[in-house]
Amino acid sequence: IFFIVLLLWPSFMEQTFMSWFPDAPGTQIAMFHTFFNVLFTLVFCPFINVFVYIAKRVIPDKKEEIHETFIDERFLSTPTVALSQVTKEVARMGRLSMDTLNMSVDAFLAHDLEKTPAIQDKISMIHKINENIVAYLVKISTHSSTNKDEEFLAILHNSVNDLYRSVEIADNMTKYTKHLVEDQLVFSKGVFEQLKNFKNKINEQYENIELVLLEKRYDLINQIDILEDQMDALRSKLIKEHINR
């Protein structure tokens, strides 16, 4: 019935509007379109939810990834606040970088290739965070005029570069794991124990650095220097023993 009405409707309406506006063809066309649109809008209104459901099934929504961040363009008008916020963002990047590095080292120790996609996803996310931080630091520099702020900005730039190098190491570790598994390489248990020890010291070092950065725990600087010396010695020992074997 609906399609019959649809077919007969134009002819019926044409005669109707011609009788209503016999000397105004333009008005006939305009009134026909207006009446047609209003009528069929009313007809389809009860089926809106059905059309929405069909549209969602045919064209699903694209889910945009939303990542938390401490930085915001509105803080730039107050450089001191902007510096405080970007410092927190650098610490967040550091935490994500350490988590990624730990995951890659653990995957190497466990001969686990299944974690590689998750590690690569984290690396991609950190890459974006790194770009955002660097761009934000440049913007702060254009708003800040004190030498103290410029010195701190330089420190943050260097910190971000160092953190990103740890992410590159994590990326390399996934390649080492692939090489280890596919080529069936064998290491002594002592090597893995030493690597675990080295990883633990790196994490302890980061915990101290994070406290210095966020909570101004400058009393930990001496401990940081001691840990750095210990890691340098452990690294040299690992290399020497590996060459001896």
C-alpha cells in the first residue's frame, strides 16, 4: 500500500497544487516540496531508532584513543604552572618507558615472543607522548623569560631524550628475543640472574630519580651516584665474563 501511495502521490499532489495556485508554477513547486518533506518526516519519525540501529551496524563508530595528559595549551599563559605540568608529563613518560623496558627484558628472560605486539603498542604511544612534550617545551620557551626557567627547560629536554633512549633499548630487546627464540640460542643461568639484577638496579635508580624530579628529594642524589657506579661496574663485569666464555 505504501508503494502504491508513493507512486500515485506525485500525480495527485500535482493536480492539487495546480488548483490551489493556478497562476504561480514556482509556488506550486515550492509548496509541493515543502509539503512532501514535512509529511514524510512525520511518517518516518516513529522509525528513527530503527534507522539509527541500521546505520550503526552498517557504519560502526571509529573509537578514538584518549590518553591522559598533564599538559594543556591553557597553562602556557603561566609558564611556572606549565613547567610544573610538563614535569609531571615527563615523569609519566618515564614511568611508561620503564614499564616498557621491564616488559621487554622480562620477555627476553622468558623467551616470550607473544608480548612483542603489546611492547610495540607501548613504544608507539610513548613516541607520541615524546613528540607532544618536546613541542610543549618549545612553546613554554617562547612564553618564559627567566634564565632559571630556561635552564630547567634544557634539563627536561635532556631527560626526555634519555628516556626515549630507554624505549629504543626496549625495541631492540624485542629483536634480541626474536633472535634468541628463532635461533635457539642458549645462555647459562648465571647470565639471566645477572640481567635480572641489572634490571632491578635500573628500576631502583628510576624510583630515586622520579622522587628527585617530582618531590625535590635532593638528598637521594648521592644514592643515585652510588647506584650508577654499581651499574657501570656490573655492566663491565657482564661484558668481561661474556667475552671470557
